[in-house]
Amino acid sequence: MQDDQADRFHDVTLATALSERYLAYALSTIMSRSLPDVRDGLKPVHRRLIYAMRLLRLDPAAAFKKCARIVGDVMGKFHPHGDAAIYDAMVRLAQDFAVRYPLVEGQGNFGNIDGDNPAAMRYTEARLTEVAQALLAGIDDNAVDFRPTYDGAEEEPVVLPAAFPNLLANGAAGIAVGMATSIPPHNAGELCAAALHLVRHPRATVADLVKFVPGPDFPTGGVLVEDASSIMSAYETGRGGFRLRARWAVEQGRFNTWAIVVTEIPYQVQKGKLVEQIAALMELKKLPLLGDVRDESAEQVRLVLEPKSRGAEPEVLMETLFRATDLETRFPLNMNVLTADRTPQVLGLRDVLRAWLNHRQEVLVRRSRHRLEAIERRLEILDGFLKVFLNLDAVIRIIREQDDAKAGLIRAFKLSDNQAEAILNMRLRSLRRLEEIEIRKEHKALSRERKDVQALLASEKLRWEKIAGELEEVREKFGAGALGKRRTEISGPPAPVDVSAMVQVERELITVILSQKGWIRAVKGHIADGDGQKFKEGDELRLLLPCETTDRLVLFATDGRVFTLRAADVPRGRGDGQPIRLMIDLANQDDILVLFVWRDGTRSLVASSTGRGFLVRAADLIAEKRTGKQILALRDGERAALCVPADGDHVAVVGDNRKLLVFAVTELPEMARGAGVALQKYREGGLKDAKVFTLTEGLTWRSGERTRTETNLRDWIGERAQAGRLPPSGFPRSGKFSG
């Protein structure tokens, strides 16, 4: 007995067991929860919701049903998870400020743009919209595969037929294990136009398609201020981002006064929190040009911003708000989706449209075959009716007199089993309607339709023509009118605004002092050293930064984020200043890596501790929001290691292994954000220091009190990502160019 029990167990290492279970969890999250399908643009919970509502006959013309009933059906039959998650998914599909083309029509309180929560599911009601109906069109015609539900009691569709370009039209967002997706909404009419162009010109490039799809179309409107080349790059690679600003206008008042009225705010920004953010910044005196903010919204958004002085320029006031508040946001693009073979992949605009069109062709073929089979079955029955039409008396006699009427009919009229069964199943009162003219008319129409369907199945050209016709219908139905009209304005990058004019600060020389424990303050004038400066007990000087009150300061943190401060905002006086963490949102485990004065037109080299880096323009380092901006994408265990000026034509890199490599700066990519590329190859350890210099002037480093310049660097010049060689004699033992 003990031997039998022992055979049921086997030894497995903890690492193996954990890896197997974590892999199963990761695959489940990726495949069945977080990533949308490229064909219908839906995650499983959304697909199950729509299918369950169809089974409840909640089409657009039907009466509403309680959301609690719908959620119960979805949870009991298809989605064995919490009802709150299902209801949250349904609510989002019904919010016209959250999805560009709602798939659910809600009745009751489904939340609002202020961020208020929806009512409980027992109070709200819902039904499908025409857009959802388009996603379901043909599901009864064997257009898609079905699979058993979690308990095997029901069946659910693997994917919907998707006559509507839902993935790009409504967008998607999700975080899986090791990957994520972020797709902004687009205009359905523009997507259909681009798909039509791709049908007629299969070799069309992304540049051709962008003429039809110039950018996202957010449900809350706004103004897209992204550069055209950045939009093109994002659609080509499937990765990028879009800068979105609020729409505003100047409203004149009495006695030569004016105010700014904001009528559209960026996508996914909650109006209530936006007003709170502006009010908090006013209280902290971070918005010196703004006098008051009022929310006068009713059905439409209306935020009134009053200036402190009539002499202020509206453009300047709005620029301060764009830089400091969520009136300007950046929506990331990461088109990571599940392809037709259920493989996660980042696709560009052309690949997404092609995948959808290929799915539409597969749906058309399956529906056509299903229809052809139905026609064949009906024609077989009609042929049997025609055979017995003139011999109804004989048919009745066989049915009355013979024990096996079916076999008798088959022998007498040479019928098939299906034909005989159909004749036997007819009611007597139907015999009078069995008129030859009607039968032959139906037979002729079905024969003609069968010929057309067979021709469609045999010709790929005819199938694409059919799909083009369907696209025209979808574009006409959903691309016109109030629903289809573009809401987001496409605009170019905004013109730069002078900082000193913007904040109206008097230009003055100051020195910013940052201590080791992160306390920051400023003193008047430029000082050469920290002698005479007092700090808290146990604290000491970290750096002195000479600048002017009109300057902007850039802080680069070890978590890869960049922050921008106005020098005039740094606390002045003889005190200790204030903790830098009160001015920026920096976690306790992170620290300031470097602090420098922002200069337009310059570039910087940023790199991680493992030696990955890239060049970033000064314009991309601007992030005046308290939360900053992620510049360097870090992996687990990594931290940002350096941010140095990129003024020169070559890069010198030193690793923890004390090996030096010099390569051309042109080998580094220029990016707004990212993970970067390998600077140097390491067997162990990581990056110690890096410097950008001009080769003809030589590489300079400091060792103790001496400064040395090496001009003969031929032995160390190579290509990026090589290992390098030991540095010249006299190079600092610390491995840093500053000694």
C-alpha cells in the first residue's frame, strides 16, 4: 500500500515547479485576459459580453434589460470571474467618452467624464448598439469557430465576424505579463477608406495609408500636436506616442476683460481631477498668470480660466497650463495584439488592416459555403416537390396504403431520403400551395444564386470586390453623421514659447544648492564653492549649479525619469531650503542622478547601469509636471547610470571591468524615450562612466589634481557594443573621467 502511494509522487525542484506554474499564468494572462485579438479588437470578457447579450436578444430595437441579468448570464455561462470586473467592462463599452464607438447602449447612470462612478448594476439597463450588431453579423452562418465554455455546458465564439474595424476604431489597453498594449481610438470612416485603398492597392505602404488615417480620433476630441514624422514612425513600427492638448478659445467679457474657455479635454483625463490639479498648482503659486478656474460644465465641457492680469497673453497662459497640468497629455501607442494564430506581436498600421481584411475574407468564404450548403439542401427538396407535383393522388395513396410510406415514395418516384422525408412532413393544408409555378420560380432563383456563390468561391477577385462593397456600406453607415465626424483636430507641433516672457520673472543670477540628502535651495549670485554654506546635521553639499532665475533646470533620476523645474521656483534664503521630493514626485528608493540647466538645441546621452543608452534632444527633456516623464525604460534590476552632454563626435565608454571603448556618436540612435542600445559589451558588471567628446581635441580626464588629454586613441576606437581595451596608463582607478 505504501509502495502504491509512493508511485503517485515524484520529486521536482522548486525552480522547475515555479517556472512551469508561472509560465502557465503568464500565457493565461496574455491569451485570455489582457491582449485584444487583431481580428475583432476584443478581449475575451468583451467578446463574451456581446455574445451573451445577443443570446438575450438585446439588439438595438429590443427593450433594455437589467445589467445585473446580463452580468449574471456572462458570469454563469462564459466568464467565471467576479461580477465587478464584468460590469466594469460593460460600463466602459457604454461610455461615449471612453470608447469612440460604444458597443453597449446604457440606460441609467453609467458614470461621467468627471470620474464619478456608475450606479450599481441592479439599477442600470443595457442593450447592444448597431456597431456591436455589425461585429456579430454572420455569426449564425458558420462564419467563425466556436469552442466549449469553461464548464463544457455551452459554446462561445473564438472570435467575432467583425464587419466593423473595432481594434483601431475603439482602441485597446491592457497589461499582461512581460508585455502590454495601448492603442488609441481612430475614425471608422477613415479606417474603412484606408482598408479600401489597401484592397485596391495591395502593395500600399504606410505612407499611403496615413493619407487616409492622419492620426487618432479620440472620443473627447482635443487637438493632436504631434509631428507628422513621429506619427508616420509610430504607424510604421507600431510603437510611439501622440501629444494631445485641450481645445480652447478666448471669450471676450465686459470692460476689455477676457477669459479662456476649454471645451474639450484630453482623452482619459477626468475633469474633476483636472480642476483639482489646477487649483492645487494655483495654491502653490506654480501658475503665476492664472487668477481663477471655474467649472461651468453641463452636458458639454466648459472650464473657464481667468487671467490674473488683462495684460497677459492667452497663448502664454495656456502654455503654462499645458506644461504643468493634464490639459496636455501623451497617449502611448503600442499595437501589441494577438494575431490570427494567437501569437502576441507588435504590428504596424498596414499589418493591422491587412489582418482584419484577411479575417473578413475568411468570414466571407465560410458564410458563402454555409449558404451554398443551404441552397443545395433546398434545391434537393424542391426537385422532390416537382417530381410528385402531378401525382399528388398517387402520393396520398402510397401514404395511406403502404406500411413503409417513405420507402414506397422513394421506389415510386426515385426520391432521395431527404426528399421523401420533406414530402412526408408536409401538412395536408400545404398541398394546395404546392403549385408548380411557385416551385419553379423559387428553384430558378436559388439556382441562379448557387451559380453566383460558386463563382464567388472560385474567384479571389470577386471576393475582394464583395469585401470592398461591404467596406463602403460600413463607411457610409458609421463614417458619416454625428457619430462618424472626426472629433480630434490634427495640428502641427506648437511653436516654442519664451520662458522668461511666460512666467514674467526678473532675470537674476543665482546658484542652486543641492545637498546629499536631497534638500534644495538657491542663493543670490554665483558662488564658486560651498564654503560657508550650512546644512542640516549629517548632511553635506552635493552640487552647486550657477544659473539665472529665468532658466529651467533638468533633473534626471535613477528611475529613468526626467523632471523640469523653474529656477525661480527654487526656495531662496539662508535656510535649509526644502526637500526636492516636495517639488517632484520621486519615490524614496530613487535619487537624483544629475541636475543641470536646460539649453535648447542641445543633446544628452542617457544610459542605464547595464550599458544601454541613446541620445535625447533637449526638447524631449521638458517635463514640468510633478510626475515627470519616463525617458529611459529600465528592466528589472537596472537603474539609470548617467545623463551627460552629447557635444562631440565620439563617445568614450568605461565599464566596471576598466575597459575603454571609443566609437562614433552616429552609431547611437536619437530617441524621445526607450530602452536604448548596447554601448559596450560586458562579461560581468556594467557601465561605469561615459563621455561625449571631439576626437580631434582628444579625450580628457581628471586624475587627482591633474588633468590629462589623450589624442592618440587609435587602439581604443571600435564599433558600438564591443568590449574595448584597458585604458591608457594614468587613467583614474575609479573608472570615471572626473577622477
